[in-house]
Amino acid sequence: MIQVSGKNYRCLDDIQKGLKGGDLTSVQLVQAYLREVKANTHLNAYVEVYENEAMTAARDLDERIHTSSAKLGPLFGAVLSVKDVIAQENHHLTAGSRILEGYTSIYTATAVQRLLDADAIIIGRVNCDEFAMGSDNRTSVYGPVRNGEHQEHVPGGSSGGSAVSVQVNTCLASIGSDTGGSVRQPASFCGLIGFKPSYGRISRHGLIAYGSSFDQIGVIGKKLDDVTKIYEVMKGVDDYDATLIDPLMVEDRPIRKKLAYLKDAVEHPSLQPEIRETFLKKVKSLQARDIEVQPVDFELIDYLIPAYYVLTSAEASSNLSRYDGLRYGRRSPHATTLLESYSKTRTEGFGLEVKRRILLGTFVLSVGYYDAYFAKAQKVRRLIKAQISRVLAEYDGLLLPTTPRTAWKLGAEMSPVQIYLSDVFSVLANLVGFPAISLPMGKDVENLPFGIQLISGTFQEHLLFVYSKLILDDEDSVVETI
Amino acid sequence: MQSHIYEPVIGLEVHIQLLTQSKAFCGDDISFGAEANSQTSTISLAHPGTLPRANKKQVELAIRLGIALGCEITSTTYFDRKHYFYADLPKGFQTTQDSRPICMGGTIEVGEGTSRREIRIHHIHMEEDAGKSIHDQSSEGSLIDYNRAGVPLLELVTEPDLRSSEEVYQFINKLRQLVRYLDVSDGNMEEGSLRADCNVSIRPKGSSELNTRCEIKNINSARFAARAVDFEIRRQSEILEKGGTIIQETREYSPGDDRTVPLRGKEEAHDYRYFPEPDLPPLSISDEMLRKVKSSLPILPAQWHNKFTTEFGLSIYDADLLVEHREIAQSFDTLLQKSPDIQPSLLSKLYINKIIPHCNESGISIGEFEVPGQHIVSFLELIETDKISTSVAYQKLWPALLETKEHPQLLAQKLNLIQSFDEDYIAESVKLVLIENPAKVEAYKKGKKALLSFFIGQVMRKTNGKANPQITRKILQSELNSSTD
């Protein structure tokens, strides 16, 4: 929600009506957001604010809105922030890492280009965990991001800056990336909607790779409608990403009014009691609204985290090989030989968590360990996918909490493994490549928000949106009418 | 030294640069000789966020070569990442194929007759080239040219089936000939379009063990490969003779002093950490694609060779020369099909002695040869029907034909080259020759019969080559013999 001249604009639809009706100008809108940006600098959400550029774009848009012949893109009036892992030409891009210090991208990510072409305005680049590796936005070279409503707490990660930028109304929505929950988990921690489409839905061209077979661009917003509109603009085939699926090849399927929930997730010992209670209440309320909701077993649940971290670390160790300081980015000034240049540049340029994952990934791909770790994890991934696919062949969607607990304190001492384990419910959707959404579900005794997550079959995003409306307690919406 | 008791065991890895327009995983141009780093892009320089996309032409050319070599084409093939750090490798890994190469098996034949052998191919895989490090152009450090980074290659790996440098030489030449026939590669070894790594070990003759091998890397000529292998066999034999042991190492051949030397800065044992490239989905090779490629294959050198030797009765030597290039074999065959009366061996001699050298000298292809086919045919008819002698035809008529492109029959008349069978005319010249060379006549009569060909030559010169050699010989013999009395 953004307030301009005493009027509240809750969603993109409000804004577009305001702009067209003359109650609101794009310049006023961007100015209002920029005020919020400035009022919230202590949260450290933004790495760079594109003030002049956003104002120029706003003036240009205002001119076109008042030219009757001008065609407006579907996202006119949408002011967005973009995570510091997505490329835009002539803009810095650093993935929250020292190794990309001073790097300016020389091309624009397909997703960003489509947003710009649809008349969205990008207000700035937001903070995140280094190379999107982290669950609380504490690994960024720019320092941690604070949760906007609970400033002693983390916002979640890795798209922490994205979540907070939306949470405190510095933009309508934010473009993040989700490799194991990096969009959904911070959305859950900040009381927002976080949506990760199917793997192969949105081009990764221009998204800095972390785990190539897991990464997907996603959206964090406050309103479902805004999120879906932004998604619709970004999705679709692109010559620059060979892993995209042609939508014509995807079968549509009818709605069965049947959802499943993972019993093993709800009974998981790590789950915070308030989340469990609220979740079960939610299940009941859906059942009361004529949706069949059944518990299903998923005994592989404790294999999710090991499989995920083995595979993503392996891919990360490979994907991050290119950062050597030779062609771009920061090169260590202390090296005299090529080998030294590699080791010093990477030692000085990467942070602790990134190094940990590079080492882990290098290890699991090494001769003698490949079969025991990487190949085994791939098998586990296939088993998980087969099992979840069977469930989603029978049910329209799968419900589970987004996270086992709410946001922890900024200063909390946690081991890497403790942090990894907190991703247990969100990594599932990336392991199987299916679309998933996190919706605000409730708050715990400390008033910290938490979310409910819905996963649907691959390329069945429309099912997610149908049920999301229901789950968000939109009393007017009934499944059949959509 | 008793190196003859050893037998070499040789396997080859040949890198073949493909005739595509662009790089293996992006649209950069790949033409040879461009300004350094002018053929690069965000993708080939591995900028953050860039992804590869497979070049369809690379896949098609790999299948083309695979089918021609009798390989099995893998129905679902994929790329792998091979990791190592080097300045000319932008991504920190090479995109290649490890566990599922596109072609498996296949053979290439070397040797003739009883020494003919089939060399088995282990596999052919697709990969990309690295950039080029230049260490000697700047005092401040090394320079890197990334134009070559990402250029599509095939790597053909043989079984350790080769047993001599001669076989290595033949294998590389046959492969080069084939890739040219298929338009898979320009096969230009000087420009690095074809580069061979030779793995050489030796063992006692008759043994079947495989011993420690040395790899000689990056040889860009078939001749150098043969020489490098010869040197390596000698070197390893000498070590074993002295009771030493061969160390497994990578060496390079230095043509200047014709020896192999260990590569400086010996690499540590690499762990390449191969794993399937997640950014490129597996490629399914459909039956339809296989059929399409199969039907587009040209007639292959072995097929031409077989036809030329069995159907046309040409010698192996002639056939070898004619099948060297697809266009030559094709044009030779076409001409013969059009003129079934021509003797194939006559045409083949003309190709080998005149037409092919002429084209090579003037730097034109056989298709651009200026003399029309029907003129070539009537030129040969003049020889076959004895209207003109072979030597006159080659020495006098051919140059005139090349110059004027006139009809050979008319041209021969115009130049007064048609053979004379007129005995009086020839006898006149014979008499003159004998009068002019009394000493030689004397010598002949004393028994130096070999002088007959000298007299024939003189008569030919007098008659401008027109005298029929058989008649000339007959008259000369009777004149010389009669005057003994």
C-alpha cells in the first residue's frame, strides 16, 4: 500500500485507475516510494536507488498516459525493486559479493527487459545474501537487512532486501530469485506473498547462477493480483535459456477440488507449535469450504536438506568458477602469478558461506566421492520427484508450512547446519521444479508472521492462483467460478 | 640397441574444428584470423547470468561424421562440465561430453592389401575450444585472445589400435579427407582445424599388455605426428633397453629438432569433477534426423576408390590421387559417365598429370577449370584414334587448348599437329636425319642399337612430332639395316 495525497493505493489496479483517472501521477507515485526508501535506509534493504532514472521514467510515463494514442504496457504504474542478482544493462550487479565490486552489467536480463517493456519502473537494486546463498540475509557484503516490522529480527533470505522493500512500501513488489526458498521464506518472515514459478517458466538469462537446476526468478508482493500480473509479463520462452519449456507442450488439467498436506511436515519435530495449530485450522477451514484436504505420507522428508545442499553446492562450485577477476570484477592486487591471482582473488572476494558451499560442492563432485554424494543425491532427487508427482497427479496441490519457525534474531548464534535445516519445507519445490507460493497465514506469540505454502504440479501455476485466493480468505472467491 | 623387439601401441585423440557459422553455445562468429577478442560476447566471456544454448549445426555435423564412420549415434546425448582453472577458459569449466558422447564405435581402415587393418574408434564427442594465451607480446604479462573460446569441436578418440607411425600418418590423412568430403571441417591442419594428441607406449612384440604411455599433445600435421611417434618409440625403447622405466607424462613435439620434450610446468593430476551440464537439456536424436543426415551424405572416398579400381580398372595409386578431394572424384566420374568410350586410364592420367596440377597452381577448384568437358573428351579421342601422338598431345596441344579453349580437333589442325602416316613424307625426314648424323649411324651399325630412339626423336623433331612413331621406327630400322650391306 502506498499513500499519495492522502489517498491509499492498495494494489496495481488502484494505482492504474488513479493514474488514468488523473487522481495520481507517476511522478507523485515514484516520489512517494522514494520518500519511503529514504525513511527506511536503516533497514539496509537497498544497495542502490535509481532515483533519477525512476523519476525520468515516471515523467515519460505521465506524458504517455495523457497522450490518448499512446499504448500502455500492462505494468504501467508498477514500481518494482530488483534483487542484486539480476542483470540490467549499465547498472551495477554484485550479488552481494566483494568479488563483483564495481562490476557493471553490459546486458539486461530477459525478465527485466520484459518488465521494462511492460512499462514497469525499477526503483532500485536490493540487498540479498551473497550469491543468494543464505536464509537470513546476513551473508551480504553490504551487511544484514533488518526486518521492517521487527527490526531486531532477520527478514529471511536470500531475497531479504526484496521482502523488506515491499514490506515497508518502498515499491509495489520485488523481483527476487528462489533456489531453495529464497523468495518464499523471506515473504513468510515478513508477512508477504512469495511466488516461485515452475522451473523453466521464466528465463534465467541474466540471473546470476547459484544452483542452475534449482534457480528460478520469483515475485514478492502484498497482493496476489499484483504478483500474478508481474509473473505473466516475465514468463515464457526465451532463446537465451535452453531450459525453458514451451507452454504449448504443457497439458492443462481440470480442477478436482482436492488438496493434500504433508503429514510428515506438520508432525515434524522442528515445527513451531503456533505454526502447526494455525496450519491445521487452515486445513479445517478449507474442508469447511467444500475442498477435500487429505494428509499424505512423505517419509523422504529428512532427505530433503541433504539432497538439496549436496546438489546446489555442487552446481554452485561450478557456477562460481567464472569469478576469477580476470575479465571483470575485483582482482586481488596482491598476486604475482596466475595461480596466486586465482587463489587470492577468490579468497579475498568470496565470503565465508560462499566459500563453504564451493568447498562442499567441490568435495561432492570429486573422484571417489561423486557416487557417494552427488550421484546419490541425484537419485534421492528423482525419488522425491516421483513421489511428489504421484501425489500431485491425484491432488490439485500440496499444502505445508513455508518454514518450521518464524524469523530469528539478527544476532542469533546459529550453526550453518541449523540454518540449512530451517529450509526443510521450502527446498522441496525446487528439488522437484514445481511452482510454489507462500501466503501469509498467521503470527506467533511474538507477533512474528509465518506463511502457508502451496505447491502444485509442474506448469500448473493457474491452480496455485485459484487456491491462493481461497486460502487468503477471500470470501467471495469460489473455486468453480475461476 | 634392439628396438625391433618392441611393438608400439598407439591411440589418437583428434580435435576437429567444425564448419559452423558460429560458436558452440552462442552466436559469436568464428572465422579464422579476426582481430583479437573481436569475436566475443557476454556468453563467450562468461559474464554473470549468461547461459549456453546448443548449436544445432554442431550436433548435425557430429552425426554426419558419426554415420560416415559407422558409429552408433546415441539417441539421448548430453553435455557435461569439465572443471579446471586457466586464464583462457572463461567459465572455469569446459562444456564437453563425458558420460554420453554423441557417437560410439566406428572404424577407419589403414594399410593396403594384406596389411590392411581396421582401427576402432572408441567415441566421438562434442565440445568447445578454449581461448588462446599469448605469453610473448607484452612485457607486463600474458595476453588472452578469446576469439577461439567456445569454437565448436569434435574430439575423436580411437582405441589403442595403431601399431606404426605409418598407420598414424594414414589414419590422420584419411580422417582429414573424410571431414572435408563431409563438409564437417575444412581440415586445415596449419590453422589448427585438425589437431592430434598421440598416446604412445611400447611393449615386447607378441605381448598383449598395455604399458605406461606418454601423450604427445597438439600436433598439427600428419607428417609431424608420424615423426613424433617414431621419435617416441625410439626414446622409450632406449629407456627400456637401459633397464629404465617410462614415466607417464605429457610431451610436445618440436619439429625444428624432430624430438618430443616434456611439456613445461607439468600439470598436476587433474580432477575434472565432471557432471551433467544443467543449463543444456539432454538432446534427443530422432530417427527422422538420422534419416535426414544419412540421405544428405555424399559418396565417400572409400566408395569412389572401390568404383575406380574395380569398375574402371584404375591402379590403386591413380585411384588414391583421384579420390583425394570430393570435387575431383565427382568430376572425374561425371566425365566418364558422359563419355563411355573414353579409356578411364587415359582420363585418369590427364587428371593426374595435367588437370589437377593446373588447378592447384592457379588456385582454382576443379569446378572452375576452364576447359569444357567435351573438349577434354575430344582431346583424349585424338590420342585414342592415333590422330595425334600422346607426347605431342601433352606437350603441344594441351598448352594451346588451355590458352585458347578452342575445339581440340580444329586446334590440332590449325597447329598442324595431326599425325602423319605418309611413308614417303616420313622417309624423307629419316634420310635427312641419317645424313646429318653419320657418326651415330656408324655407332649404330657397330651394335649400339639403343641409338634407335635417338633417331626417332630426331625425326619427330623434324616433323614437328607429326610422324607416326610406329611407321618412323619401321622405316628407320629398314634404312639403317639396309645400309650395312
